[in-house]
Amino acid sequence: MSTAPALPAVTTAHRAARVSTFAGFGIQGLLFASLITRLPTIKDRFDLSDYEVLAVLGAVAVASAVGSVIAGYASARFGSGVVLRLTLAASAGFVVLIAVSGDLPVLVATCCGYGLCVGAIDATTNMQGVGVQDLYGRSIMVGFHGMWSAGAVVGGVYATITLELDWALLPSLLAVAVAAVVLNAVLCRNLLRHDPVDGHAETIAEAVHVTVPWWPVLLLAVPTFAMWFLDASTSAWGGIYLTDGLHASDSAGPLAFTAYQALLLLTRLFGDAVVRRFGAVTTIRASGAVAVLALVLIVAAPTVGLAVVGFGVLGAGVAMVPPLSMVAAGHLDGGGGQALARVNVSNYVGYLVAALGIALVAELISHRAMFLPPLLVAPVLILMATQFRPRTGAAR
């Protein structure tokens, strides 16, 4: 009679690393949500057209992609924990600088600085998550992404409250940035200390020569891109869709993002158990089907309330894709981190293409038709679910 393999012994250090990784994900979600839900405010403050919003989002996406790749090399040399803590602190500073930007060029420059940090944080939090999961020997990665969602929900609710109270952009973002710095200092002290790639790379230049299997990276990047296209559509344009497409009030704008993140969080609370029961491939196929149904509801919704419900269902549909994508990517190069960082680039490609596609639809057709492109992209998750099949190897 066969028996299940014994799970690794979990030590106090492992638990401490898990708590610190939870904190890193949560701080990132809080900062991102607090800023992105203020996009309509920034749009109005600078009197931006949809194309100018596209330019800002595009600049952030490109900078984030660069930041992710740089983080792969820097983490190989210094450890992903060090890179994560530094870029979390820097991102809080850039959030404040965005609030005090005086003109569009300065806004774009500060957003690019924030984007570099976002790319590095996304890569290194996932490196930490995959490493801690490998130490535990069972699926816990979905929980880490759930903490990102928890931070994002808090940020979304906070943005709604500050808008209702008519807070200016600077004090609202300054308070979040200070909270992020304090939480980083207190809670992120026990992140994993990774060795250089393969234990041999002494410099970033040497880390470049680590073999990365490009074809598996590209195949996994396609459905990952599809998910982030859907996420970007909601995060950046959901509020504008409600206010400009369905004529909701400004204070109702953040509801799209908040509902999306709330259901995404709820799904992730049970996500690891689902993965253990059904496996990654079946989970992704079902997720894709739910995402398609949600987008049908969003596109066809006659009222703001139904559209908000649709955004919530969409959050449930895509919740499982990022953690399972990062787990698969983290094992493509034996845990070196560079494959994960490069698959993570599809995150920002998704944001960039979504920004372009939705801006064009809004300008050339109408704001009411903004979510037709996401509806066309969503079936990719169903068609390419096999790319999430577990691979051998362990991530540090």
C-alpha cells in the first residue's frame, strides 16, 4: 500500500518567513490599491484625455517590466528579501511624489519610478512565496496572493472613504505611504535570505549566464498575460467604466476595484485547498470559465449595481491564476528566480496592451464598450490551462 510522502518539518524560522512574506504581499496591495483607485482623481486634476491616461499607464507598465527583470538579476546577487524591503520603501516614497507632481512630465517620471519598484516588488514577493511554499511542501502560495488582495481591499475602502470626506490627494496618499514604511520595518524582518543562483554567482553579471528555458517561459507567459490583461482592465479602467460608461457618481468609481478585490480575496482564502483537491490545470480551466461569464455580465449590465457584481465575479474567476503561474514559473529554472521574473513581465505587457486596447475602444467607440476586449481575451485561460501543470524542481 502506497503512502503519501511526509511533509517537511516546519520550523520557527519558516513560520517567521511566512509571516514576513504575507506582510510584503499585503503592503504592496495596500499601496497599489490606494493609488490606482485615485486614477479618476489624477485624470481630473491634470485634465487628462483617455490617450494621456494611456501614456501614463504605458510608462508605468514598461518601467515595471524593466524593474522585474532587474530584480531577477539583483536577487541572484543580494537575495530577494533585501531587494523586496528596499523597493517597498522606495515605492512608498514614489506614491507621495506622485501626489505632489506639478505637471504631466513630472507625473510620468514619478509614475515610472513607482513602476520600477512595482516590478521589483512583484518579482521578489513571488520569489519569497515560492521559496516558503517549497519549505512547507504543500500549496500555500494562493494564501500569499490573498494577502495582497486583503491589502488591496483595505486600500480600495480607504480610497472610497477619503473621497467621501473630500480629502486632497496628498494627505490621503501620504498616510498610506507612512503606514507602508512602518509595516515594512516591523513585519518584513524575517524574509528568506536566498543564496546567489546555484550558489556560485558572485555578481549580477555572472547571474546573467544562468540558463533560462525560454520556450516554457513564453508558453506560460501567454495565459499569464491574459489574466493581467483582465486585471489591468478592472484596476485601471473599472472606475472610469462606471463613471463615464454607466454615469455613476465619482464616489462610486472605486466600487468596481473594491468588489473585484473583495471576491478575489474571498476566493483565495480557500484557494490552496482547491489546488490540493483538484490540481492546478483543472483549477485554471474553471477559473477561465468563470471569468468569461463575469465579463459577459459586465458588458451587458444595464445598471451600475449589476456591473459591480460582474466585477466581483471576475475577481473570483482570475484569483487563482497569478499564484499558480508564479509557482510554475519559479520551478522552470530550478528556483533561480530569473524565469519567474521574466514570466512576471507578462504582467506589465498585459497592463500595457489593456491600456492601449481599452483607450482605443473608449475613444473610437464609447466608454460603454470598454470591456469588449477583455471578453475576447478571457478564453485564453481555458485554452492554455495545461501550462500550469506542476513541474519538477524547487525554488529557493
